[in-house]
Amino acid sequence: MKRLFTNATFVTMVDEFDTADALLVDDEGRIAFVGPLEEARKRAEGAEEVDLGGAAVLPGLIDPHSHFTGALQYLLYADLSECTSFAEITETLREFAAKRRIGPDGVIMGNGYDQNNLVEQRHPDKSVLNAVSTDVPVLITHVSNHMGVANDRLLELAGITPATPDPEGGRYGRMDGTGDLDGYAEEPAAMNPFYAVTTPRLGLDFNAMIGDMQRIYLEHGVTTCQDGATAPDMAAVLAGLAKA
């Protein structure tokens, strides 16, 4: 449906200071005109006029680096980005698990914690996650996605023991004085054994989730996204979605 957007600063990015008064979208949803309001109204031919209340409108962003198929999983993770303590992480994960009715055959996942925002000023250890469950594997990942923490159950299922050496390019955290694992893992080389356990338990249905994930990108202004380090099976999924 043709629509005329007004009462906004339309940033064209033609040059540093170039802006417009109105934007007209045609029946196919494509931008048909950007420029003066009077000219836009002449071209609009009675199109619905939408008052944007003084907002700023920018061209859609092109994402230069993300992991679209990997990011789909975050729809099934508890959001830990607002947690400010170990206690809040534990409580958030418990509520998430209860709401999702996650049982021993499932997995409890959380994402987005930042030790810099926690009162403890350090990474959680496995005791924080053991307080969530000792029967269900629990994994939380750092806001950077380059490190995370597992509970004892996940360590067991992944076959990570105190005798497991640090992989090249990764590291497992250990308790001072004992050498026992504290649940911390750094970089993909150390975290991949955890994902080998957790991913099959998530029950991912990319075809069902693709619409929700696209909406998340669009809500952040991203209209073209990337999928870095695409696994062979995911390449086939993306090709299938494109054909559909």
C-alpha cells in the first residue's frame, strides 16, 4: 500500500548534512521518492499519510559481521544482560527453566552476562549454575560469546574432567589450589564440547524461527545481514529458505 511519511528528519546520507522532509513508499513497499513535502504530496496521489512525530529516519543498515544461524539460538536462551549479581543470574535461569518446563532431557541456556556489571566483579562459576539444576545441563555465555560457564552436569555430559588439557586456543578455568574445574571455558576451542551436548537438546527448528530472527534484525535497523562461519548443514538450510 502506498504511504507518505512526514514530520521526520529523513537522513539521506548523500552527504554529511543532506536531509529531506518526506518519504513516499509505493504499493510494493519500495521507496518511490525522498524530498520536499510539497513535491511528495503531489506524487502521493491520496496515499495514506503517516506522521512520524519528529523521528529521525535513516537508510537500512548493512550488517558487516554477525552469525545469523547461530543467533537464532538466542530465541531459546534466557537473557542475562540485565543481571547484576550471581543471585540474579541463578534466579533468572530458574524462572526461565520453570516457564519453559525444561526437564532432564533438555538444556538451560543463558546469554549476555557481563562480569564487569556484576557486584562480584568476576565470572560466575559452576556453583552458581549448580544452584539452578544438578540434573539438567546448564550453560551461560558471556556477552562477547567468546567465553561461558557450565554446571557439573554439563561438564559430565561433555566429558570434561580435571584431567582434560586446555585445547589449543582455549582454556578451562580451575579452582585455586585443587586443579578442579570451576566451569569456566574460554574461546570456541574450549566451548565447542559443551555445544555438542546442548545444541541437539535445544530442538532448533530454523524454518519456524526464521521470521522471529529477521524481526530482531529489523528492530535494530538491519535490513541486510550476514552469516559468518556458516556450517555446511546451515548453508543448505539458508539455500532452502532462499528458494522458498
